[in-house]
Amino acid sequence: MTLPVTPPVRPMLAKAVPEIPAPDAVDGGLVYEPKWDGFRCIVFRDGEDVVLGSRNERPLTRYFPELVESLRANVPERCVLDGEVIVAIDGRLEFERLQERIHPADSRVRMLAEKTPASYVAFDLLAVDDDSLMDAPFAERRRRLVAALVAAQDPVFVTRVTDALDDAQRWFAQFEGAGLDGLVCKPLAAPYTPDKRTMLKVKHARTADCVVAGWRPYKQRGPDGQEVLGSLLLGLYDEDGVLQSVGVAVSFPMKRRIELARELAPLAAGDDHPWARWQDAAAHEGARLPGAVSRWSGGKDLSFHPLRPELVVEVRYDAMEGNRFRHTTQFARWRPDRDPRSCTYDQLERPVTYDLADVLS
């Protein structure tokens, strides 16, 4: 490629803040965009050559063949875009459908490309023709982006933006119902800064009481070579009384990791544990059990130490993806006052449904 900005490029990042800042919170002002729940993707197009770069600089091109054709038809012949690859089902973003694409079999990738085709939402322009815009302020990059994609059609979109705090607050409340997970606040005067947290982000924050059903060892051992706790495995009871794996809780200092491994040892469970089937590979075909091999960690061993489901912990989380927490949760406190059987899905706040088409329009 002979573009003025060539791969790989690490995307510009955002720093989390607890509430939506005012437009004048930074010099030059802020604007607000929906925070898309997909795969961050920098698109490089030079004529017929299209490369989809991921946040970790690994190419996504082979996993989204349908997007390559769509981008050739909808973006300038020579450009570099920053945006998000998304998949929508019934008017709502479905992150799990994206995860299914990271598969070694080309035949499966192409089958999924037809069954659940992806879209691309552009929110920044890094280069066009022979011009690099990396040093240009975001206000100019946004103007050039809109002009460059003025004729783009589904499945290529330009994200909406507002400089009004009232609009941002309304979007934050409503768009979650379409599967989005917050807002990104962008300084209008800022250049594009790869791998630096120049932007701000606001995400939904909630708490839930969960059953502690096991723990996974930390990647490092303790000073005496002993296993120490890396994460707590969390469960919630469904309407049939089955304990479902919903995610993990993290954020413990090393001293506490060592203590927890020791404190949890008396609760070790045997073959009667609700998730004992995790050792059976066939069991993973119908459910996401906590011992499943992760496609994101190169076959890393994700085995765990099962515990009798007697402890309850309160965790902080941002959103659900299906019946699991979308991201890792943060430990808040132990809840010795809670009966583990009372930890059900009913406690979780569900956003009001909102049609994704209204966000993209």
C-alpha cells in the first residue's frame, strides 16, 4: 500500500469517567458519539486492496469477507478510516455473533458472513488520497469524514455526533436498548493520538449479587510457588433453578490473591458441582461453561477450582450480553447476608428496547 498512513496503526483510546462531562470541560470543546459495542477496526483502502486492522494490530480481513466488498463500494479509493465492526440481529447489536467469526475454518467464516453479515460504523478519518489527517484536529477530521462518506450506504455508516449535553444524556439512556454501551466524548481540538487515552468514555455502571462457584488461578504464582487467585467465577440461578456461568470478578492486589486462595480452600467442591461437566468437551456445545477453551487466548488453559456454591459477592458491571456479563466485573464486597439461591437473573436491570436503525439513521 502507498497510503500516507500505513498499517499497522493502534487506535486512539478513551479514558473512563464517571459521568458525562459538559461540552466546555476541555479546551476547544467536546462532542459526543454513541459508544458502539463491536470490534474496533481501522480500515486501509488503496484501490482494490482493503485491510481491516484490529486494536491489537492483528488483521481482521479474513473474518469479514463481506465487509471488504462493501467497503470497496462505499469508501474513497484511497483512505484510512477508524470505526467499529458490528453485527445486528433484530434491531440490536449482538457482540457474540462477532466472536463467532474468529474461527480457523474459512468455510464457517463465509457461512456466517451470509447468515449474520457485519456492518461498519466509521467515526474518524486518518487519511484520504495523499493527505494524512493524523495531526489535524478532530473537528476537521469529522468534517472530512462526512464529506468522504456522504454517499455511503448500508452496511457502511457514519456515526452520529452531537455537541448538545441534553442529546448526549438522552442517547446514554436510550441507546443501551439497542445494545450500545455508553458514550464517547471527543475533544474537537485533539489530533489523532494512536494508543493514547485522549478521548473520554462514559459507560453504564450497575451492581449484582452473584454466587461464587469457583476460582481461576492467577498467571503468576505466590512467593512460595503456590497458586494464588486470579478471578472469582460467578453464577446466577435461572428460572429453572440451574446455576448459570455469567462471568468473572477481578481486581485484587497480590496480597489479597494469596489470602483468598487460602480462605476458599475449605469450600472446594467435588463431582457434584453444578459445573463439573466442564471437563467433558461435548458439554460446551450447548452452553458456555467456564472451562471452555478461549479463542482469544490461543488455547490457554482456562480450568478452575470448583467451590461449593455457598458464598455471595456483590460485583460492579456495565452490561449483559445474552445471559452473561459483557465484560469482566469488579469486586465490590462480600454479601454474607444473602442466600445464594436468591441470586437470580430477576435482580438485573434490563434496558428498554430501542431500535438500532434509529441510532444509525
